[in-house]
Amino acid sequence: MKTASPFKFISPPNSLVTVCFDGKEYQLPECENLAAALLAAGVQSIRQTPASGAPRAPFCMMGACFECLVVIDGATRQSCTTEVREELVAEKTKLVGGLDDGGS
Ligand code: FES
């Protein structure tokens, strides 16, 4: 299975900051949009569908599709409209009433 990201930044980032996504630390370009930075870092799934738990990834990159939802500071946000900043902590959105929640 291919694991290298097909996404690259056009120019090298000026500065990298530490971001935690789903419990794993990444060095991401400061002030880039979070969705693009995670894709370029090799993250393949940003969230899961609430019904089946199927993996989803950013699609439109302009705030229209909501495929890039993550949880930041307890609030669900679009990662494509969120800037990368030092010590940002984001998580995949949790399943609500999905098949994987054990019915609780
Ligand atoms: S990628 Fe479509 S809303 Fe963020």
C-alpha cells in the first residue's frame, strides 16, 4: 500500500510548528491551512462518516463540502479554513450513533 503523500507544497515552508492530530505529532508549515498541511504530511483520513465510519478526506478546500471537519478545542471546525499554529491540537470527529460506537 502506498503511504507517501501525493500532495506537496509549491515552495518550501518558512517555519514549521508542532501540531497534534489524533494523538500524533506533526511538523507542519505555520499559517498554512490545516487540511492541506495534514494531506501533505501524509494523513489520508481527516474524519469518519457518522453513519458507517467510512474514512473521509478534504475535498473542496474552500469551505463548501464539510469533508474536512475536525475537533479543535472541543468545537467542530473545517480544517481547510483553519490556520496551522504552534501547539494546535486537533482530533478526528467522533462517530455519533455510528456502527463503531458500541451503541452508547
Ligand atoms: S475541504 Fe471542503 S469544507 Fe473543507
